[in-house]
Amino acid sequence: MLKLTAIWLTHLLPGLLVTIFGIFLLQAVIALPAQPVGLTTEVQRELPNSGVTNPVTAVLLNFRGYDTLLEIAVLLLAVVAVWSLHVVPLRTGHARYVAETPVLAHLVRLLAPVMILVAGYITWIGSARPGGAFQGGSVLAAAMVLLLLASMIGIRPRQRWPLRVVAVLGLAVFVVIAGGTLVVGNQFLEYPRNQAYALMLVLESVLTISIGGTLALLFFGAIPETASFETMNDEG
Amino acid sequence: MSQFQIYGLASVLIFSIGLYGFIVHPHLVRKILAMNIMSSGIFLLLVSAARRDMHAIPDPVPHAMVLTGIVVSVSMTAFALALTRRVVAATGVAALLWMDAPVEAAPIAARNDEHSRDLDRVADPVAADRDDIHLSV
Amino acid sequence: MWPILLPLIGTIFTFLFKRGGAATISLVTVSAITLAVAGLTRQVLQHGEQYYAVGGWEAPLGIALHADGLSVLMLIMTTIVGASTSVYAMGYVFQGPRAGSAVGGYFFWPLWMFLWTALNVIFLSADIFNLYVGLEILSLSAVALVTLEGKPAAIVAGMRYLLASFLGSLAFLLGVALLYTASGTLELNSLGTRMLSNPSSGLALALIMLGLALKTALFPLHFWLPPAHASAAAPVSALLSGLVVKATFYMVLRLWFDVFPAIATPAVAQILGALGAVGILWGSILALRQQQLKLLIAFSTVAQIGYLFLLFPLSNGMTEIGLDAWSGGVYFALTHACAKAAAFMATGTLVYALGSDRLDDLPGTFRRYPLSVAAFTVAGVNLMGLPPSGGFIAKWLLLTSALNSGQWWFAVVILAGSLLGAGYVFMVLSRMLLDQPQSIADSKQARPVTLTTELSALALAVFVFVLGVTATPLIALLRIGAPF
Amino acid sequence: MTVSAWVFDMVLAAGLPVLAWSVLHTRDLFKAVALFIAYGLLIAIIWVRLHAPDVALAEAAIGAGLTGALLLDTLGRIGSRDTIESDASQSAAGERDQDKNA
């Protein structure tokens, strides 16, 4: 009897509730209009004025650039938040992994430069074809994580300042551009039409480096500075 | 079935599976996995609905929203995982199985010993007979 | 625009320049934000509601910002509570990792600036996806601020808060996805005009309200709040109870009246009101049962959040009575923000001084820390809803609209809640004013506190009396662009 | 849409919930994370199928790659055995075993 109530409470009841919810959700999805409603026509109409030809990049950096500004803020916030937890950082700076697994080392040596190149290419092509700062930045981050894992790059306490600058770079440049648009008398984040492409290219390049760096920092874990507070059950 | 219908159904399924997993698993890493699966369900709904008309260009706005969402989700995941490690360090378990013990600032004399005292308290479920804080979540 | 950009700039600088510098930078930022908010208030007073197309792209393609009386009042609330909390935090000794050193305190500043950014983003947004991004910044910074304290209790409470908050965000995002795929716009007003009664918008309403209710800690979704608010550092508790739950409540309010009026039926409003009513009673009763000061105040927050949700059934019908209920609810949020933040700040000082937050350790505090006790007393008057505090006016508006709309049972709950509120406030006050030999406050154990912490709490507390006097012009401001 | 494309979509869409379920219910968390990475790659393919190459690029790098690496790193520190069960289901499982023995 006890057994039944236990399973009922921990698994069957949630299962039942989730199933009911799923049926509602299914109904809602079925009730969506069959013809697409959205902003495709608006985006297409204004695309020539946006400075780029890839509609997704236009939405991200121009039409809804404000959201992207806030999103870059989320990335920096995540770094600050993770640093504030003072966990044990990733162990780098000694060649333990590399020595143990020469295959990995070769692979990383081969892969990382290619990935960094690809990241740059993806960013640059982003104005016209699929790609852009987020995509390039995430590939760059993946490359840096590989390098970190293979201990080919490390982060040492002395490098605190550059790290802070990398983390803050994207947001700072974005804010400067946003403030600049206000100062020249435009609406907030309204790029001057004939410089839109150039501005967005600058922004994209900076964002790529910043997004890549920030994501890698998130992976690294802690600010390389303080004693960690994660003592129990940990290698220290 | 159109692509939208196929993937729309899949999005409902994975969101529900994620929600179920989130509720029934006490392990924090599992909950974080479940969160990621739930958000991918939402992303799938957005992107597949952007392609309801298979002959037209898909709506780029949901694509941008999903890109934003992916970055937000990885930020949240990174923080949640770091916090999980702190939870493990503080309590020895990667779960919130017990109810929160009442928080109290230790008297000054006992302050140095605070860490271990807190550990004892949270590890003892009987001490935590607070009536309105539920298990899990 | 500047109210959003300024705290963001503050974030960058407080992040780059640690120790000492961070607090100074924050003060400069606070002053700049105050000026920007004052400017915006003047604009709204003179020209009415303001719309702003970010990037020069008109909604629905671009993101619209929108400032009416409600958003301006919320910005003012944030500025006042934020400014006094900043001053308080300068004098507060953060515990956390490496207790006593600047580390815990150092991370406070950029996180708090992020939180402020999120608040201003939310109060000015007229775009539902933009609201989502603001909500994520809000949640992440709020959780990080809770865990800053570093004690196991704070870590566990923070994790619980994170999971609850995460789940709330996902529900909200799913609601947004359904709304966009159903109506093809993200802008609030056009969403409202395109709202049709069908399963997708019905579920979107339910999901968004659930998600936000979870984040606002509406009964019975409040389980995460007391441990999180009670285990955080004092300035953080003040920000969480004062501002963070108000931001999510503001979103409920905004979406309810701008997006969902076509499908939000009186029945749904009654449910929200009923949950609020139960929350008032439940939170107050649990507050009465607490033996720990900060936990008591956190449960009081659960109760006070209940009052906010009475607004929905009482304002139904959108008549003059409804307008009273609506203004009363918003004014309640404003006064509660000041009073509760002041209460957390004052008690935070005492908890630090005594090294204990047990009620039984409070006797004697009135003699040694009179300013903090005074601050708590004044804030307590507001929590009870007695004149001349602003809380009295807010409760009065709610009460009269309950009677005028014939929903007397809500009037009963409001009165009962006030009585219970008086109960727990006196429970604390009587201990503070007790003259007991050998109390901790009189012993050498008690630590000295800085004048800035005591004075900032007192100033904020006294402000609730100012709100009592200035209610008429403020409510007039609030009604600019009201949904009635 | 050609039949082969339709079948392909069906297979992808069917694989997704199956993978999601196994991510959440595989006992060993290392396996669960490996499955999660596979799940991310599958979603990336689906983004391509849905003509969202921009999202696909980010998903492959972030959703599968970075999140996966983060999860693996965390498991490396806290251990990968999910032995935590809520009290109720633990006792339930215990009694199930007893039933079997009987």
C-alpha cells in the first residue's frame, strides 16, 4: 500500500499532470494558424535599408539590436555570476592531458587553427549569408575550450586584467556605439544609413571575440584569483 | 503531414518529456539537462512555425529569437552548474532533498565553526520541520 | 533611453574597477540615473505617454519602448529604493567568501547594477520578447546576489530560487512563442488588438501568468522566497523584497491590461484574487510563527504580495471603482517596496550587530541602536497600513473598491491581514523595546555599526510617510495612460 | 516535399523525443551527457532541415559542444552516478526488489 502511494506521488502523478499539460499544448499548437503570420514582409521591405543582406543578421544587429545588446549583457552577467561563486577553476597550464593522450594533442593542434579561421570566416560572411557574431563566436569558443582542455593555453592569476577586458569588450563597444547614436542625434541604436554596414562589421568582429572569450571564460569557471570555496568532495 | 506539423508535434513531446524529467529527478545535473531539453522544445516550436509555408522564405525573427535563447540558455547552464558544485561542496549531495533549514546568523563565538554547523543542520531532515517548503524544485 | 544605458555603463565600470572604486562609481551612476528618471518624469507629466522606437524601426519590426504613469512610478520606486540600498551597502560588511574582505562586497556592485538595468528595461519595455530578456537578466543577477552570502543555507536557497526562476522563465518563453506564432507580433499593443480567444492564446495566458506568479511568489508558488530572502545579505534582501518581486508583478499587470483583456475573464481574475487572499492569511500566520527576524520579514513579503493580486478581481469592469483598485494596488507596491526594503536594511544592521537573528536576542537594541529600531518601527507602521503612511492610502483604496464593487469578502481579508500584520510587527517591536538585563545588545559581544547603514534605512523608512502626504500628485501621475 | 525528405523528417522528429527520454532516464550521468550531445547534434541537423542555418551553426557549437563540455567538466568534479532518489521512490524500488525475491 505504502509502495503504491510512493510511486503514485513521485512518478505517476507528475506523469499524469504532464500528460494533461502536453494535451493542452498540442491543442494549442494545432490551433495555430496554418498560414505563417510573422514579420517576414516587414523584414524583407526594410532589408535594403539595414546595411546587410542576411535577414537574420539584420534582425539581430539592426532591427532588434537592443535585444542583442541585452543578450551580450547576459553573457557578461553570467561571467560575473560564475566568478562570484568562487568554484575551483579548470586545471590548466600543465601538460598532463597532452602527455597522456598524444592523439588529442595532434588533433587539437590541427583542429584549433582551422576552427579559429572558420570562426573568422563565419563572422565575416554573416552580413550576406548564414553566419555572424554569435555563430562565429561560438565556434571560436569551442576552439578555445579545446585548447584549454589540451592545456595548450592556460589562464594564470597574472592575467586578470586582460580577462576582464575580454569579458567586458563586447558590451563596452556595443554601449559606446549605442551611446554614439544618441549623441549624433539619432534614435538609440539607429545607425547612420550609409555607415550601417561598416558599423555592423566592426560590431560583429568585436562581438565575435567577446562572445568567444566570454563563453570560454564561462567554461574555465572561476576568476583566477581567489581561493576557492568549493572544498568538500573536490580535488581542491 | 507538413514539416511544421511533424516538428510541432515533436516540440510538444520534448517539452513535456523535459518537464516530466525536471519534476521527477532530484539530481541537479539532471534538472539542468531537463531545462535545456525544455528550452530546445520551445525553440523547435518557434523555428518550425516560421516555416509553415514551405515555399516562402522562413521568418527570420524567430531565428534571431532562438539564437538569443541559445546564448541565454548556455549562460544560465554555466551558472547553474557552478552553483551545483557549490551545493555539492556545501551539503555533499547534488540535490535539494531536504527542506531548507532556517537560516540563522551564528553567535559570534561560534562563528569560526559556522561552516560545519550549517552542514550538520541541513543534513538533518528532522531539524527542518518547516511546513511550507516542499521537496524538490 | 538613458535610464537603461546608465546602469549598464555602471556595470562595466564597477566590473573593471574593483575595491573601493566600485562603490564610488555606483554612487555616480545612482546620481546620473536619478537625473535621467527625473527628466523622463517631467516629459511624461508634460506630454503624457511616451513611445520610442529603438533603432528608428517602428514596431512591430523594431522594439518599442513605452513610458506612461505606471512605468515612471516604478522607475521612481526603483531609484529611491536603489539609491538608499546603495548607500546602505557601502557601509555594510559583506560576509560570504573570505568574510570581511571586499570580495563578497566587490561582486555585489556589478551584479546590483545588472539588476538595476534589468528593472529599468522591464519597466520601459513595450515588447514581449524584450521583456523576456529583461526577465532573464533579472533572475540571474538576483540569484547570484543571493548566493553571494556564501553560507550553505544561502547556496541551497539560491539553487532553489534558480530552479524556480528558470522554470518560470521557460513557462513565460513558451507563452511568448505561442503568442508570436499565433499573431505574428511581439509588440504589446498590437498583441492585444490581435488577441483571439482560442486554445493557443488561452494556454499562452495561463503559461505567462503561471511563470510570472512563480517568480512573484504568489501563494502557493512562494516556497522559494522565504529561504532566499532570509539567507541573503541584508542589502540584497532589501532589493529582492523591495524591487525584484515588484518587477515581475509589474509584468503581470502590464500584460493583463495591455495584452490579455480580450481573453482574461473575471473568473481568472477571481482565481488570482483568491490566491492573493490566501497568500495574505498564510504568509501572515507563518510570519507570526517565526522565531527568526529575517524569516519573519520574508514571510511578511509573501503576505504583502497577496495584496497586490487583489487588484485583479477588484478592478474588474474597468470603471471608476476599478481605477481606484488599480491605483491602490500599484501604490501598495510602491509603498511596500520602500517599507520592506527599509525593514530589511534596519534588521540587517541589527543582525550584524548582534550576530544573531533570533527574536529572543533582540531585547535592549532600542538603547544601543535607536536609529535602526526607529526605522523598523516606521516601516512597521506602513506594513500594518496605519496613517499617515502611504500604505494606509493604498489599503484604503483597495478597501473602498472592495466594498464599492460588492466584493466584501476581500475587504474582510484586507482587514484581517492588517490585524495579523500588526501582530507580527508588534511581536518584533515588543522584543526590541524590552529592557532585559544581560541582553546581547548591552554586552561587549555586540558589534558597532556604521552610521550610513542606520541612516539610509531610516531615511527610506521615513519616506513612506512622505508617500502618505504626496499620494494625490503621485496617483495623478500614475493615471497618465492608465488602461481605464 | 518528396517522399524521401518526408521520411527523413519523420525519422529525425521521432529520434528527438527518444533521445530526450534517454538523456533524462539513463542511470549513468556520463552516458546521459553523451546522449545530450548527440541530441544537440540532431537538433542542429533539424535546424538545417527547417532552413535555419544560422541557428544550426550556433546550436552545434554552443548547444552540443560547449554545453556538453560544461556538463562533462561538472560531472568530472562531482561524480556521475545518479544514486539520488527521492525517499519515496527509493523505498518503492526496495520493496519491488523484495517482491521479486519472494
